Amino acid sequence: MYCTVYNDGSSYVAYENLPRKKLPNYESNNIKSSSIDEAERIFEELYLQAVKKGLSFKKQQEYVREELSKTVHIDEVLNKLIDEGFKRKSANIAARKKLFRRKAYLNKWNYFVTFTFDDKKHTDESFKKSLRKCLSNLSTRKGWKVMGIWEYGEQNERLHFHALLYVPDGSMVGKIYEKKDYSNRKHKLITTHPCTFFEERFGRCDFEEINSVALKKGKYLDYILKYITKTDEKIVYSRGIPSCFKDEISEDEICAEFENFVLKFVLFDDIYDENNSRVLKSVDFGYKIDELTGEMIT
């Protein structure tokens, strides 16, 4: 079977690549009224306000309904609009979290990093722009990989960037050293590992070494993912971080199967190595899979 394969954090999972059914193209005769368009615009604004206030998902709905009722009359149509709006937001967040986890589990990472700017060096805007440009250059020139999210600190609202980072051997810039400092927030002495390159250019930073075992325990992923719901920030991804790959799977490589919208197969652990490369190939299918495109080569 020609399948899509991903890693769920414990095992490689595959599902067969079947042709998608083409959906009929229905033309709607319903024309939105200007009042509905305006309500949708206000909904988006109020939703972002609720997120920034740190409200729970249930409290967000209460906040939006209450504030929207001050502007327009809440009738059956608007109640449906709000319900559908929150269903869409919930589905979007779930999809973003799933994509993040699949990318995290499928790729190698060796650091969990936090960057915080020094206001003598940057503003919020210049910090965001400069750090993204710097990480993009390191990705292009040295093969770094990064996926993370921006977050404002709860106490002083200082902008931070939390991320998973992969630095290939021999491509580190600057020097990482151990630093002990007193934390006013935690009220104790803490140990961090700044990198001189980023410290000089941006401000405080911490490079915590991690491995695949630590990653799969969930602490680092959960820490980053909570900010998707909390701030609605977009995740920053560098290029070349796949969430899945294509491969031909034989029946004797499947240890279990289950249904989750489609039939999926849990694969034996010894099929792929840590680079997602084949360790065992039980069947010669007479062709190869292109590593870049995932297409069959005859």
C-alpha cells in the first residue's frame, strides 16, 4: 500500500493514499446581508479581545455574546453565527496543534530556547523582525530548523519567543555558557544557558538541551502549544520541517490498525531510524520512493 506516514509521539502511523472524492460545486443563492457581514467583523474583533484577556474557551463565548449584544440585536441568526464561529475557531486550533505535534515528533530537535529582548537594544517590533530574519538566515546558511511562538510575559508583558531548535553539529554560532541568576518571579536562584551570539544582539536567552525522550514527555510541546489558545499567535516554522512522508507499506510491517475518520495502521518500531529512513524493507516493490517529493520512481 502506498501510504502517508507520520509519528504520533509513540509510534509511526500510516494511512493509505486514496483518491479524494470531488465534491459537487453548489452555487449558493443566499446573499449575505450587510448586517451579517458587520456582525462577523465584530465577532472577529471581540474574539481576539477575549483571547488576549486570557479567558477560557467557555468564557470567550460568554464575552463575545455579551459584547456583541451591545452593538446588534442577538437573534437566532446571530446566535448561529456565533456558534459556528467558535466551532471554526476550535477546529482551527485543534488542526494547528496536531500539525505542530506531528512536525515536532517527526523531526530532530536538540534545544528548547527562549529569547527575551533588551529594551536598550530593541522595541517589540524590531525584536520580532530582527530575530525572525536572524533565524531565517541561520536556517538557510547553516541548516538550522526552528518552530515556535511569540508570547507576552504575564508580569511585565515583555515579548518572548519560545521554540524548538535543531542546530546541526558544528553549526552553532557564539558560545553557550552556564549562568546563575536570581529570578524575581520564582523567588530563587536559577540556572540558564545563554548563547553569546544572541545575547549580544537581542538580550536574554536560554538554550536548554533536549532529546527525543524529553520531547515525547510533552512538557516542551505543551508549554508552546498553550500560547496558541492563549494568544492566537501564529506558529513560526522554518523551511524543511515535514509533518509526514510517503512510503510503501506491506502487511507484515503493520502491528495494529484503528479507525480515525479513515483506516490507519500502527507500524512496528524497527522499520524506521531516527532520521525516518528505512531500516528494514521486507518486500521489494520494484520501485523506489523519491525522498524529496514522496513520489514513486519506476
